[in-house]
Amino acid sequence: MVVLEASALLAFLFAENGSDVVAAHIESCCLSSVNLAEVISRFVRDGHGPEKVYQNIAGSGIEIVPFLAENAALAAGLVAQTHRFGLSLGDRDCLALALRRNIPALTADQTWSKLALPVRIQQICACAA
């Protein structure tokens, strides 16, 4: 089991670099509802209806994890370690979920390799940031 960060799921959905790495985990992964909102927002920006995008992702077998108070507190607590790298709430929620479940986080964001957190971060590609 792994946690997908929005950039990893978007790379998979758009068949970008690293999509094969995500594909290998797609049957056993989870996605926070905050990251789900980021992914759906990207499609809405392109003119897609949010309900249809949600239905497609929810029907894929990816476990959608609600943004619970415990995750909110943990994500907020990560601000000190992540603010200089510009991580968003969605990024920190993904990390919080990975920490809470003690599983790796998959991301396309190369900045995450600079983080010093007790969570395994897997870059889906060696792409330039």
C-alpha cells in the first residue's frame, strides 16, 4: 500500500513520465480527499465536470481517505519542516497520511527528496523539477 500525492496521480492519468511506477501501485493505493480535490481541480480547469471526474477516480479502486481532524493536526504540524520547500496543504496531508499509516508516499515533486521526515518518499521519475 502507498499514498498517492496529486502529482503522481496526475502523471498516471496523463501518461506522463513515471506513470508506470504509479500503475504498479494503482491496485493498492490510497489518496487523501485533499489530493483528490487537487486532481479534480486540474480537470475542471480543462473544462471537465467535477462529478464525472470524481466518479471515474472513485470507481478505480483507489481508496479515498477523508481529511480527518487527526490528519489536519499532523499536516499542520509539518509546516515547520516543509514551509521552506513550499509544500501545500495537500502535500502535507499526503505526508500526514503516509506517516499515520506507516506507508510510502509516491510523488512527482522532486522537492520532496529534500525533506527530512520519518516517511519513505518515492519519486515516480527522475524528471527535472
